[in-house]
Amino acid sequence: MSWSLVKPPVVTECPACKGQNGKAVQFFYGGYCCLACVSFFRRHYNVDPKPCLTGGNCNPAERKCPSCRLKTIRSSGMIHTQERPALPPTPPTPPGFNLAAIISGLKDMDICRDRLFRTNVSMENISLDTLISKPLHKQLLIKRTPKMNLDFYDWATMDQISAIDFMKKFEFVGQLNAQTELPFFIKRNYVKFIILINAVRNLKTAGNVVEYPGGVDVFPDEVKKYYQNNLHLLASVRCKLLARLRELKITNEEFLLLGAIVICDPSNQKLKPASRDLISQYQKMFNNALLQYCLYKDSKHGPARFIEILGIVHLINTSFMEFGNIWLPYLAHEQPNVKQLFTDFLVLVNSN
């Protein structure tokens, strides 16, 4: 339905006086009434008129008593502004909460992530577990030059390296066991975070599909060839999330806070209870920060905006499942000869 085509009903007769006052009918206080009945409502909305002598059964053909008239006006939907319930109060912020500091920290982390993604190329055949455990400065990366033509695997490798490096910079990561917990934390949601990153990156372009820089597809040529008769399946993953982000006109601050919420998933049962509680506290902090940001931008519609932004998480999860549904049939019929990082990545997709 196009909401621009929805028009208010045409009302030509006042429902309270049935046109006896001969005044034009207009929309006031949430209902349609004539100007005379509106003036009556303003004077009597907060007083109790005398009870109707007929027990509320005034003759419609005659002028109604004040009690019946007020009752009929209210039945049209009119509620005085003084009678409307107050907006819910802004939720209190916890001690030490600093919205500007939270957003500023995430911005600094994301600038580093984006610079790493755009300016480097990986030159080693690294596994996912090694990537998670190996410090960034010990990885074999070279600076990308304008003459380099990167393909899907080059961009996707840097996508994973930069996203995982971003996740490892959260403060609580240092409190996770590096051997038994950190790998599970990273593997749980780094693909979903990448899905969000790629969609947001394309908001700055005029295209309607998610691509890597230079128009490189987010699916390799062999996958596109396998689905050459069902390209609509690929289009759904490329377009759906991007279209929703465009529709909402998501800001960079909302993206950063939403990304942190996606990353800080406390439902990972492979983590110790204490670690899950710790991650849960951070997710609650980022949830609260997103709500406070939405209220700061628009105090009236902030809660509704907050719900809309959180709704993107469901779309990210859907895109992740669709992404897996595309790769699994391909893997069942083909045995791609790719780097270890992608072999591990595909095993991870298959396990989910």
C-alpha cells in the first residue's frame, strides 16, 4: 500500500449535533465535529454536566442535553490535549554513561577497520583460527597500489581480516580466554557483522546492489556461474538489506551502535557463564546508547526509531541464512580450490 494514497474520510455532518448548528465540520482533538460542538467541548471536557433527564436517551431530532451532547462528542474520538496520557519518561542513564564517548570510540575503531580494508592486501594462506589468534602486525600484509586489480577473494579476505581486527578491539575481549573462548566469540557473529558492513558501505554509491569497491561482486564468478539460471537468489542477498538501510536513512552513528549490538551476542553457549554475563552488559550498554541517540535526534519519535533500527538485526540474520543457502548447494556439487581462510569460512557457514 502506498501511504501517500491514504486520504481522511469526508465528513459533512457533525456526529454530535447532526448538523443542527449549521457549522462546517472539521477535524479537532482526534475527531470530526462542527465548530459549535468543538467550542462546547472545550468548555465542558473537564466538568461533569447534570445527568440526562431521559437517562441518556435524548431525542436525536431535538437539541441534546449537555450530558448527552458531551457523550456523543467523545464517541466521535475527540480527546482534549490535557486528557492525553503523558509520553513515557526518558529512561535513566547508568552512572558513568557517556554517549559521546561511546560513539567516538566506535568511530575511531571503524576508521581503522575501513583503512585496513581499503589499503592492504593479504599475501599469505592463513586459516581462520590463526587469523583470530595472530596479532595484526604479524600478518603478511602489503600496501595496495592503484595498479592492483583485486578480485572477490582479495576483497573478501581483507573484509574478514579487518572485521575480526575490529571485534578484537572491544575492551571485554581481553577478559576472554584466548584459546577456548575468543575463537567462539569471533566465529559467532563476524560474518553477520561483515554483511552489515558491506551493505552500509554501498549506501554512499548510487547502485542498488551490495558490491566491493570497483564493482567487484560479493559472490565469486564460479558461484555466479553455478546460479546462472537462478540469479534472483543472489539478487535477494545483494539487495534486501541495502534497500532497508536506504529506506531508514540510517546514520553512521546508528550503524556503529547496531554493529556493536550484533557483535555483543551473549547467547553463545560455548562461552563461560561469566563471559556471557560480561558480553551481555556491553550489549545492554550499546542498546541503551542507541536508544539515547535516537531520543537525542528526535525526542518524540525516538523510541519508534530505536525499534526500527533494532529490526535490522532480524534482516541481517535472514541475509546470513540466505547466504548459507546459496553456498551450501554449490559446495555439495563442487570442490572449490581456495585459500584456507575460505575453506574455514565455508565450513563455518555449513555448520550454521
